[in-house]
Amino acid sequence: MNPAWPPQRGSTYNARMATKKTQQSDGGGTIALNKKARHDYSIEERFEAGLALEGWEVKSLRAGKTQLVDSYVIIKNGEAWLLGCLITPLLAASTHIHPEQTRTRKLLLHREELNKLIGAVERKGYTLIPLAMYWKRGRAKLEIGLAKGKKEHDKRATEKERDWQREKQRILHRG
């Protein structure tokens, strides 16, 4: 038994010194969101896909220089591809590389997921849209939504419902 334990008031022992510090090396959470997609489409199902990127693209993503607004996903030859995603190169990019901002990027999915997406897109008329880009364990991931396009009256109904929910919350809080 240690007579110095537990430490007495005024001793030099500090509890914070004994705890291990955890480092977060994934670079933060969300990189980019596609808010317009949730407005224009009704999302049925979500999938997580990896991205095949070049070095300068990863650096630009870490700096947050990307946009998903006008991007979409296509399936070609049994593989998924991301088109129209704008990744702006950093000014400090290497001089021997000529970066293409909106190049077609391959998405990494499991074969079962790809087969499910192919069936839904080709037979049922669904669309694949990117919803969010984020870091997971140090790797860039893309959230894909299997969606159907909304008609104008659907958008109005969604907006009306959202306004009603907001008004209901105000009434409940005033009590």
C-alpha cells in the first residue's frame, strides 16, 4: 500500500497529468454538403462510397475547397462515377501537375451495393445524387442518395410542412 495515495490536498499530484491525450487525426468531419439536393429530390436510400483521388485533391479537400452543387453520379460499365464535382486546386500546388477541377472521379462501392444501384437506376428510374462529402478514419467519403426528382407541387408541400412544424414549435415554446 502506498501511503501517499490518495493524494492529500496541497500535494503536487495533478489528475490531468495522468490522463492520456487523444489526437484526432481524421482532419475534421464534414467537407461539403449538397443542400440543394434535399430540396430538389426526395431521397429514398443512402449509401457511403469511397473516392479515388489524386494527391492535390486530398490537400484541397482538407482546405475545404470543394462544391457538390451541380454534381451527379452515373453508372457506366458496372462502376460508379462522380461527375461535375468542383475541387479547386490550392495555389501552392506543384508546377509539374496541371490539375483538372471537374474531372470524373471513380467511386468505390461494394459489388452488392453497385448491383442494387444499377437495378434501381435502370429499371425503376431513380437518380443518384451526392449529398455530402466527409472524412472517416482519414479517408474522404461521399454520401450518395438514391432519389426521385420532386415536382414543383411536391416542393411547395414540403416547404408548407416545414413552415407548419416551425410555427408549431413557436406556439409550444410560448406556452
